[in-house]
Amino acid sequence: MKLRHKAGEADTQVTYYDAKQKGLILRLNQKGTKSWRVLYWHDGRTRSEALGHFKPGLPDHMSVKQARDAAANFRANKSSILSDRAKQALANRDSFEIVAERYLKRFVDGKRRSAGQIRKLIEKLYPAWGKKPFETIKRSDISDLLDDIEENRGARTADVTLAVLRRMMAKHAIAHDDYASPICEGMSRIENPSERARDRILNDDEIRAVFKACNELGVFGSLTKMLLLTAQRRAKVATMKWSDVSDDGIWTIATEDREKGNAERLKLPKRALAILDAQKKLRLNEYVFPAGRIGRRNGPGKHFGSFSAFGQGKRELDKAMAAILPGVPTWVLHDLFAAQPGP
């Protein structure tokens, strides 16, 4: 196959046919872009499949030999390739929200006493998963979701969410031959429920170890200390703004639209005020605990520029605590909500 046209010479799209590989063509458009395609017959008409681009010297270049091999493979396996693609297109048509609403209507609404709670729990997942094709949700996606719920709302809530997802995905699998639920054994956050009948409360030695370990953990360390000193939820502390704190140390805790009542006012203790003074030296934006990088993210980070790297921060904290106080049982940031700082 020899190219004679150069970019800009053709007034219309030009197609070159390969003499060696049946169906292989190279298209040259008006802008000079050269694209490999393979022709095939389907449903009574000729169609074409994109293979790649002819871009010598660039990373995504497809040579003549590579194009011939790709075209031969497609034509030899056309039926299976098109069948798999049709199945995937059908699977991708139904989003998580569509499947979830179908599940709620058939198996939950009006049929279970806990229907209201189950619906609320599922609807909390819509911002992150609502538009996501249901059958593309992987085990790692579920694990990441449960990690976030455990850190923010506790292990029990994470396990309730897992139970709801397990039943929803099992029902979907019953009605779809090619679908298998990604949930497996060992994903529960409380392996033995009797061991954690209530939230874990850190003892004084553990709290002192937390404070000491946080000294070397930057913004995350300061934020964690504030969680202990104020007994406020992670999302509230993470999105604390400088404008929320008055000159006399009163923190006006912002409320969400869904929350009832007026904003809460909290007199910050001296230790908390000392943290604020230290954070002023790192002031990057309107948030007391700013993100290392500005970006969009879920949860507390949906507030532009607030800290959100909790998973990484907690791992570093666990490592630092192990050096100070070995053998500390597993705990999550949510547990600090019930803890009181030690001396």
C-alpha cells in the first residue's frame, strides 16, 4: 500500500484499498488524518470498523502489518466480537439508578417495614454511582465505597450498605444470564458482629498516641486532632472555613439543607485555637484544612479545596501509631466522634 496524497491535497475524503488484506482500507480526510478501518457485511449493508491511525513516529501509530493483522482478526471473529459488543451495549444501557429503582419497586417499596430506610440508603449512592452503568461496577468500586462509609459513618453502616447491595446484585444476576455479582465473602467491615456491638471508643493511652502521631502528619494530623477536641463529624471539620470562626474563638458549624435547626455554635478550647494558629501559616484558600491539590471530589471534598485524602492520611497515622503504641486494635476516624481527648 503506497500513499501518494499529502495533507491538504485532497478536497474530499479519499479511501485506499489494501490489495493483500480483504476489507482493509485507509481513509485520508481533508485535514490529512489517516485512519485504518475494516469493511464487513452486517444486517444487509456494508459497515466499517475503526482499527487505528497511520501516524509514523507517534506512540499510537499503527503500521501496515499491524492493520492487516487487526483486520484479519476482526473478520475471522466478527460474529463473537459483534455479539459481545451488543451484550455490553445492552448492559451499559441500564445505569445504577435505573437498576436500583427497579429493585426498590419490585422488592422493597410497600413490601418491607424497613423500605424507607433502604431507599434512603440507596439514594445516598446516586451522586457517585447514579449514572454509572450497573454491570460495570467492580469489586474494587464497592470496596472503595465501603471504605469511605466506614471512615465517615462507621462500620455498621458500611455493612448495612453491603447487605443491601448484595441482595440487589443477586436479584439482578437471577434475571441476567451473563451477569455475576462482584460481591464476595470477606467484604464485611465487622467480621464478628459480637466483637463490635457498638462503636469502638479509644482509651486514654490510644488517644495520647493519636495526638503524638499526628504531630508529624501535616494537615491531616491537625484535622484529626480537631476531630478529637471538638467531637464533631469528619465532614464538618474537613469543611471548616476561616469565616466560620470568630475572633473570640466561636466556631459556627454550618448545616446542610437537609439538616434541621439552626447552625450550631461551639466555643473552641485552647488546644483547638492553637491548631488554628498553626494552620494560618499554611493558608491556601477559605478552608482551615485545605487540600494539597485543588480538584473535584466526592464527600467532604465536594466543597472546592477542602481536605479529602482521608484514606492515605489514616494509613500514615496507623503506621505512626504502631511505632508509638504497638498492638492498637483496628479503629476508624468515625470512632473519634465518641472519644474524649486525654491529658
